[in-house]
Amino acid sequence: MANRVTIIDDAHAGERTIRRFRLRVRGVVQGVGFRPFAFALARQMGLSGFVLNDNAGVLIEVEGFGADAFARAVKADAPPLSRIDIIEAQEIDTNGLTGFEIRESVGGKSATRIGADAATCRQCLEELFDPASRFFHYPFVNCTHCGPRLTITKRLPYDRVQTSMAAFAMCPACRADYENPLNRRFHAEPVACPACGPKLSHSVEAMAQAIRAGKIVALKGIGGFHLLCDAKNASAVATLRQRKARDEKPFAVMLRDVAAAGHFADLTHAETALLESPAHPIVLAASRGNLPHSVAPGLTRLGVMLAYAPVHHLLLAALEDGGKVPVLVATSANPGGEPLVASNEDAHRRLSGIADLIVTHDRDIVVRADDSVMQIVSGAPAYLRRARGYVPEPVDLGSDGPSVIALGSDLKNTICVTRGREAFLSQHIGGLDNAEARRWRISVPSSM
Ligand SMILES: [Zn+2]
Ligand SMILES: [Zn+2]
């Protein structure tokens, strides 16, 4: 969608006049660190006023010298997971008050939307591998720029008590980060650390050992379980294929970064950008043909994705020895074409005949979401499976219409609900010819 900004007229630019503007910011602007961003920017520009979330998005008032430049700066430097559809600016009377504050939300906190899950950001990755950080080697590190969203959310408004993080009381250090508008974790609802957050059932080293020994590991991730094995080990891949009864369907592979992915796929610029986008989808790309035949039998293309949860990064780092590039088969744990396994109980019940090691954690997955699958067609990204990382971001219909519910097909099912000009598509659900699929929890919360 084209971004539009109503630019405040420049007639007064450079004039040393105190002015006050009310800015209405619409788009994906809640739960993405927008308020602390506006707070920090206003302080940096020496402006007074406030920012708050309301039912229409974010409302900001700024006053001071250069208040007119604020809207442009908001547009230019917006937080990575936000998407500004429009900023409407209106000049209003000054009130002479000083200080800038984040105000309580109006009409229900962050009432309008839940964000999509986002891959671990660069800053969290640095902390993950920094021995001096309190998040060192912590498999659930996240912040407002990354981490689980939809998959942990039970209902709107998006707030910690409405997510599966409600079971974890924040420690003083996490609480301080959560309450500090200048911290990257200000109101990051899933914030957690080794002292207070979720834990894995097994060590990363235990997983790495199993992979090195050619075993199959079931690992609970963001939207469900993966089945993992060493993609270079032909007998491990063949065993996985046989146990999963997957015939000839290709397996996707997971790598640490695009440099590693480049060893196995010939990536274009567009494919690289898509791999590194916050959604971190599986991208179909030209295979270099240097993995065992059984990874993607008879195909010239390979499904590639980058590690997107901290635990993936830890596992791939643990497997890195002697400069060899680790590459994992990472396929959805959905035995017999049933929906993805997402609960610990389900994993033990449905995966014990497939995986040699089942690794769970105690943060519940509320909404299942498979890995999204995409390819570049004529230079632009196209969806083959729209799920984790994209759902429940609405599709803009371009104009208002009546509320409609569409229940989709029997095979490769997806449902859709519309609200005004927005269409909320559920994640890929798959075939409906089994009991598990009928128990599926869809991703459109009831209060949307
Ligand atoms: Zn982060
Ligand atoms: Zn903590």
C-alpha cells in the first residue's frame, strides 16, 4: 500500500514560532513501539505534548519550535514493525505546557489490532550472544521490534494478561524495562528473561548432540512444532521422510543467515530481502543441488528460511563446528497431513513415533501458525502459504464494504472476515478432512 503523509505546509519552515500540531497516525502503529518512539523523538526535538493509543491508531500532540518538522521525522524514522498508512496533521492552539508524556490509552488499550509474529531482531540477537547481557543464551529474548504476537494472544486488547505470558510474573529487571519509555522493551508484552520467563525442556546442547548423531528432533517454536534433522545427513533425512510418510513432498531447510543460505541456494536480491524481512518466510529459490536428493526430490528449487526464534539461532550456533555451515531440515510437525502440532501434550501424543527427542517449553502457543511460503514472481513477492509473520495483518480492500465472512475451501482452507475496508484472512489451515482440523482455533479474535 502506498504510504501517504499529509505534509504540514513548509511556508513557516525555519520560522522561530511556537506552534502546536495534532497528528493522527493510522496503520500498524500499536504494539510496535510507536509510543516510546514518539516520546524519544519529541524529547530529542525539544517538543512538549503527549502520545496515546486509541481506537483509530496513535494520537500525538506536539508543541514547540520545529513542531512542523515532527511529522516528517515520524514518517522517516518509524519503528521497524510499524506501517504508517497516513498521518493527518492539524494545527491547534498552543497551551504553553512543558514536558512530553505517554498518556493512558483512550477507549481500551491497544484495542484495534494484534501484530504478526516477527523474527528475532538484530539487537536481541546481539544480546543473545553477548555474555555480558542478562539475555545471554536466553531462548525467549524479545522486544517491541520482534518476538511472538498473534501466536500467544487469547483475545483483544493485546496486553500481557490476555496472552500466554500471563503465567509469568515479570522480575524487577524486566518490569523496569517494560515501564521505561526509553527502553526497547517498553510495553513489549512478551518480555522475559532467564530469571522470570519461559524455559526449554532440554538444553540446546542436548538438541545439538541429537542432530549431530543423525536423530530427529521435534522442537516447539513460535507457531507450532518443527521436525528437525541434519539436512546434510542423507540417512537422517530419509528416516524423517519415512517416519513422516511424506512421499516426495519437499522439505524446507533452515539456516543462520543469508550468507549460509547462499551455500545451498542461488539467491537474488529480491529473495534475500524477503528472507530477511521481519516475517522470515520460507522462500523458494534456485537450489545449488548440493544437499541430499531426499531433501527435495526431483526439484530444482529449494525452500529456504532463516532462523527466526532465538532457540533456532542457539541451535545453529551450537552446530557450527570447524567452519562448516550447519543446515537443518525444518518441516512442520503435522503428521498425516493433520494440522500443525502446537501443544506439549499433543507433541508427546502425536510425535513420539516420529521424533527421537521432543523439546517443549512452557509458553503456550495459543494460535497455531505454520511457516509462510513465498516466492518471487516477476520481481515481486507472492504468497504460496500465508501464515506466520503475515497473519493477522489485514489486507486493504481499497474501500469500505459490508461485513462479510468467507469460509474458504475444503482443501488448503483459509477463512476471511471483513471489517470496513480491511479483510482479515486466517492463517493457512490446510485440509479439513480430519478431526484435528475441525478443532482448529482460528486467528480472528472474537472482539475484532
Ligand atoms: Zn528484538
Ligand atoms: Zn525477567
